[in-house]
Amino acid sequence: MTNSLLFGIATFVYFFAMVLYVSYLAFRSEMLGKVASRSMLGGVVVETAAIGMRWYESYQMGIGRAPLTNLYESLAFFAWTFAVIYLVLERKFKIRTVGAFVAPFPFLIMAYAALNPNDIQPLVPALKSNWLISHVVSCFVGYAAFAVSFGVSILYLFKAGSEKRSPKSAGSFWDFLPSSSGLDEIGYKTIAIGFPLLTIGIVTGAFWANVAWGTYWSWDPKETWSLIVWLIYAAYLHARITRGWRGKRAAILSIVGFAATIFCYLGVNLILSGLHSYGSAS
Amino acid sequence: MSADEPVKTAKTEGTDWIATIWNFLTSLKLVVILLLILSALSIAGTVIEQNKPLQEYYRYYQPGTVALFSKLGLFDMYHSWWFVACLSLLALNITACTMDRYRGIMAGMRKRNLILDEKLSKSLQNLTTIRYALPLDAVEKKMVELAGKEFPGKPVVTAAEEGGSHYFFEKGKYSRLAFFMTHLSILIIFLGALIGSFFGYKGYVNIFEGETVSQVETRAGKIQNLNFQVKCNTFNAEFYASGMPMDYRSDLSILQNGKEVVRKTIRVNDPLTFEGVTFYQSSYGGQPDQVAIEAVSRDGSVKGTVTAPFGRVVDIPGMAEEVEAADYQEHFHLPDGSEGGRAVGVNIYPAKGGAPAGVWLLVNDPEYDKRRGGDTYFRVRDLKLKKYTGLQVNRDPGEILVWLGSILLIAGIMIAFFMSHKKLWISLRTDNKGRSELTIGGTANKNRDAFAREMEQMIQSLKEVS
Ligand code: HEM
């Protein structure tokens, strides 16, 4: 299938971008940095074609559905949103140096996706819904924003530590990165993008569940975990308003929030059971 | 915070303990801790399976643990008193915070400081003065045009005592209401959920094709009468070649006084709502309608055949025994544990009277009954199933509030994050050397660094005016 080939190429391009971002940080050459960003963009372009192709091929098979419904497809889409969100933020906040820490994700996610079956299966009745796309897309763009915040927060902890140890060391590796207060601000802004999206994702999910099963909230593990994630980020947002909770504590909350996000996305399917079944093998 | 910003409502006066409770309830620390506690507690319910019959828990836990967990409400923890107490405290917290901030937010929306006076000037970080060789009215025209790009709408103009004018622009005043939208929406959702659980019901009903019902059984085990009747005209299930389900659909009619008022084919994801009651496609099944049973002798010759209506004892022509198709299983378990498919439970009444013998006949394995021994065995020649559709039936008068609250919540969060109340002050006058002098400064209540960039740009373009 053409889509598999394209996904394979996209994975390879993401790998290449990852190597370039790391080299950029190591050699600090602007040229390398530009090429790194371009390759990431190239990966996005190829993957966009792959997703479009998979969509098209599903119609050719007479199944006709958005490519967002099993673990393979959701991981591929996650890698795609992640790369897009990262590129947008890189442009907006000029944080290419962060790339070395964040750019490996699309490659790693795609590599993990490749371990899962990728045949195009028809949909069971519950998944045949117009709410599917809005629910999945808003959740995943939200997750991708949280992932970027996670990367930035980890970097914040290192950077803040290095600033504390040697406040004025010029030319050290860490100086190449944005200042800790800059990282703190970016960590917040990415969550400010992710939080409304996650809220939309939860509400559209509840609406869909109500149409499909007649309950908008049934406390099934997936729903509950999305609420847990939402509560943690709500706590983060309020914590930041109070003085003294910026910086380190906020960064830790962002890291905890992303750990919960990952559990919500993968852990619930692999470890717990519930209505959202795409983690199981069948 | 600038001089223009309203100060947080002063500490409540009154008796000390009231003030203490109020400050506790309105503190952001409480919010953060409460939100984190709620998320931590919620985890428990995803690890311990909820609302299973008690005997199932004994399979996983020690009896002592089951007793303890049961007492703590951990098997239905989202309705336990302590979880509900946390949610109530959150609702109280939100209510108190909203009341606490009400005056400040309203004050922030009022037009104050129409004039860039000395006190205000001191508090503005971006205060800039520009001098022009142009006449005052030419500067005014350009200035209003430039500022108008960022701040549509007419400025408030105040004539200055010493000549010239003060201009006050503002934008996004109502974005301050986002605080009420985000926080009250949560109370609205809670209210909707409460109304649903007190005044609504969730029920279940099976309707055979061609039959009509006017009652459903609720989850609480009560019989709920409907004000109308529901008829299932037909039910169909379709499958992909792989055996995966493709589509379930029921053709339903709503009848009132015997007349059809609504007809709709419902599917998963496409329910039918009538007078506030919604019918969801939920499951399906079948029950034998008629079973054609054959009595066969050991040598293979058919001794007699009868078509038995389900649940009725009938004679077999040419034989002394009577039979009754009394039971049915869609997935029969063979003694060795494997699946035997559809099976009909048949009672065979001996010719000389006495207790009947019960046997299971497999539809897909007609010779199954042969292994019972004896000179006659029975087999199913034909099975006519009566299909039924399984419908979930809901009435939830609070649902509309839940959706209203959700929309308010999303809108409120978007406004809170992406909009701000921006104010711009500009003063124009002629200085003592006869030049036109423009002083500009502005504030925003949020996203201050983005606003600072906007201001910088505006000041730059104002400087370029000539
Ligand atoms: C699940 C519950 C809650 C949610 C989802 C929520 C959501 C939000 C959001 C999205 C913001 C906007 C953040 C910003 O402007 O930067 C916010 C701000 C705020 N929240 Fe909450 N909130 C909740 C509970 C509470 C409670 C219980 C309080 C009471 C103490 C509270 C007090 C505040 C305050 C004081 C602000 C700052 C408003 C401002 O900057 O003008 N929140 N909240």
C-alpha cells in the first residue's frame, strides 16, 4: 500500500531531522539549524501525504473512513500533530535550540507505531460518527501541546539548575538555550494552547458518548483519566496565578500532567479496560 | 499591576472566624490542592473496577479487603460521600471565589481614568512622548487612523484644561467576564448532572419485532411508564465478511392513542428522542418463535415431525410422546467447555405420563442428541427466531444544562487565554515651542508581553508620521 510506504519515508525523515537538531545543538551552526527545521517540515509534508493517501485508499477499499481509529493511526496522527505544533512554536518563540530535546518525539512515536498492525479495518457501528474527527483531533492537538510543554519544562529544570550553579558563565552549553524565565513562559503558553483543546476534546467526547450510548459521563477509565489530566492542568493554571508557584513547581506540575496524559492515551488501553478499545489487539 | 487595575477585594471584615473561613474558601491554594486531590482520588476508581456485583470482588481480593473497600465506598467511589464532599467543596470554592471577585471585575469594566494624568502616567511602562512639526489637527487625524487599526470604535475625547485633548481607547472590555463564564459554567454542569440524577432515569427495554411496549425497566429496578407506546417494526444487524459488526438498526414507531406520530430508523449514534425520552440502539437478540422438531429412530428413519410454537406442549403425530420447546441459548456451552452455537432446550413428556426429560438440541449439530442413547433421538429441522431490539431509554432533564455549561466553559477558557482588556491613552497638545506633542501609554490586563509588542509597533508607526 502506498500509505505504508509514505509513512515509512516520513519516519525516516523524522529520524534525519532528529539527528540534525542534535547536531545543531552540538555544533551551534545556524545553517544546521535551518536544515533541521526544514527536514522536520519535510517529514510533516510526507506524513500529510501519507495520511491523505490512507484516507483515500480506505475509500478505494470501499470502507471509507478517516484514518484516526486504531492505535497505529492514532500514533501516526499524534506524531504529525506533535511535529506541526512544535514547528509552529519554534517559529513563534524562536526556540530552535529546544529542538534537540523535543524533535526526537515524532521519530520515536512513528517507530513505536510501526510495531502495531497497520491494515485498514472497517469501523464498528459505535465509531461511525461525525464526532469522531472533532473529538480525536482536539484531544491530540492538546496532547501534542502538552508534550511540547513537557519537553520545555524538563529543559527548564536543567537550565534553572545551571543558572543557579554558575549565574554568569558565558559560553557554556546551557547559554545556548533560552533563559529559564523564557522557558517557563513557553511552558505556560503551550499549556494555554493545550488546555482549551483538551476541554473541547472532553466535551465532544461526552457529547458523542451521549449520542452513542446514552450517557455523557460514565466514569469509565479513559474518561476518568482524561478528567485527571484536565484537573492537573487546571491546577497548574491556578498555581501559576499564585506567587511562588512559577518556575520549578510549575515545571514539575507540567511534567506530572504529561505523565498522566501518556497514561490516559496509552496506559489506560494497555493496562486498564474500558470503552475505548483501540489498544487491544483485535 | 498598574494603577488602573482594580485592587482585589479587600480582606473581608467582620468577626475573625468568618474572615478566616472566607479567606480559606477564596484562596487559590485551596483550588490547587483541591484539584490535585480530586485527580489523585479519581485514580483509585480506575484501578479498582467500579460497580461490579460484590461476589466478583471476592475473586480478586481477600474477604477482609473486600469488606474494607466496600465500607470505604471504593467500589462505587465516584458516588461515595467523600468524593461527593470534595466536589461540593469545589463548588463552594468556586462560588466563594466568584463572589469575591465580582466587585473587582465589575470595577475593571467601568470606564475610569479617561485622562492620562500624572498618577496614571507613572504606572505605565510604555509611556512615550513624540513631537511633530505638523499642526495639531493633522496629527490627530493620523493618530486616530493609526490607533483605530488596533482599537476599532470611537475614542472618548476629553478637552484638556491647558488646551489640546485626551483620547481614551479601549477594547475587549467584556473579556473580563470570561472569569464568570469559566467558573460559573462548572457550577452549571454540576447542576445539570444533579437534576439528571434526581429527575431523570436510565432504563432498558427489549422489543420484539412487531410488538409494542409502553413501559421500561429502570436501572434502579423500577417500572417506568411512558406517555406513549413504542413499536419495533423491524430490526436488522449487518456484518462485515470478517464477522465484525457493521450496522445495527431498528425501525421504530411512536404511537399515541393507537396512532403513529413519529417513525424513525435508529442506529448506534443516531437515537430517537420523543417528549424528552431518548431511545438508543443498544443490543439485540432473538427468541425462538417456532421450532420444527423431528423424532428419528436409530436406523435413521424419521418417526415423526412437529412444528412447536415456543413454550407450548404439542403432540408428535404418529407418536405417543409430547414435546415442548422450552428454552433457548444463542451460545450453548458444551460439557467440554467449547461453544456449541444455537441450542433449543426441549422437554419430552413420556407417553405413560410422569416428569418430562429435558434435552438440549443443537441447531448446527443435528445428531448431537444421538449420544443420549435409546432408540429414538430428536433433532431440530428448522428454527424460526423472533428478533428483538434492545434499547437503552433515557430521560435527562438536566442534560441541556450540561451542554450549556460545556459551551460556556470552552468559550470562557478561550476568551480568558486569548483575549484581554486593553486600554490606550493618548494626549495631544501644543508644547511651549509650538510643536505638536503626543503622549501615549497603554495597559492590558493579560498577555502583557504580546501587548507590549503591539504598543511598540504602534509607537513606531506614530513616530514615522510626518
Ligand atoms: C475545575 C475547576 C476550575 C477550572 C476548570 C478553572 C479554570 C480557570 C481558567 C481556565 C482560568 C483562566 C486562567 C487565566 O486567566 O490565566 C482560571 C482563572 C482563575 N481561577 Fe479558576 N478554575 C476552576 C476553579 C477555580 C476555583 C475553585 C477558584 C477559586 C479560588 C478559581 C479561581 C480563579 C482565579 C482567581 C483565576 C484568575 C482570574 C484572573 O486572572 O482574572 N478557579 N480558572
